[in-house]
Amino acid sequence: MAANVIPTSSDIYLEVDGKKVAVVQSYTAQSTKNSATVEAFGEAEPVATLPGQTRHVLELTRIYATDAALADGIDFYGLEDFSLVICKPDRRVIYSGCQWSKIGESGNLGTSVMEKVTVVASRRLETAV
């Protein structure tokens, strides 16, 4: 791959127990870490910084249930402990242990689309393809 080419997502989907249950049109991801500083008496600045827990929050846009998931009667509101898989040309990013925290729904007759879903993931793993 050329050095100036930015790898983009070619496939984004939700997975439950190893099965693709929905495809996602787009996403944004934000990871935060609650770190703490260690202060010492008489020092003007902290003497150390201790790493805290990392939190991954993802905003998913336009989630379409797969035909198989629809046939199984998927309930987005009942989904727990699922994964978001992002396939890029050079790697896969997997957010696992996901729980939804906010769902925004709109749609037309005959469609099963969730417009916006906010997800909190407990882990993020990146693997080479």
C-alpha cells in the first residue's frame, strides 16, 4: 500500500456470538482514560501520572439488521455483550463487550433501520489482516 493512502473501512458490522447481525453505515469512536496524578508535598508539579481505565464510546449511524437476524427476530433494544467489527484494508478493529447506552430510531414502512446508536465497549483489539 502506498504511504500516502489512508486506509478506510470496507465493512462495519455488529456481531453476536460470532454471527453478523447488522451492518453499520458509519461510526465515530472516542476513547478516554481516567488517569490520576501523584503529588508530593513541596513539589510544584505532579511527580507521576498513573494510568486509569480506558472507556470506548462509539456512535453508530444507520444500522441495518441482516436478513438472518431479522428472521431470528433481532431486538436491538435487547442486545447485550456484542462486538463492533471494523474491517480496514490492512487491519481489523474489534470493540467487544459492547452495551448500548442510547438508541435513536426513525424509519419508513418495511425497513428495519436504527438511525443512531451510542455504544460503550469494554475492550478494543486491533489485528493485522
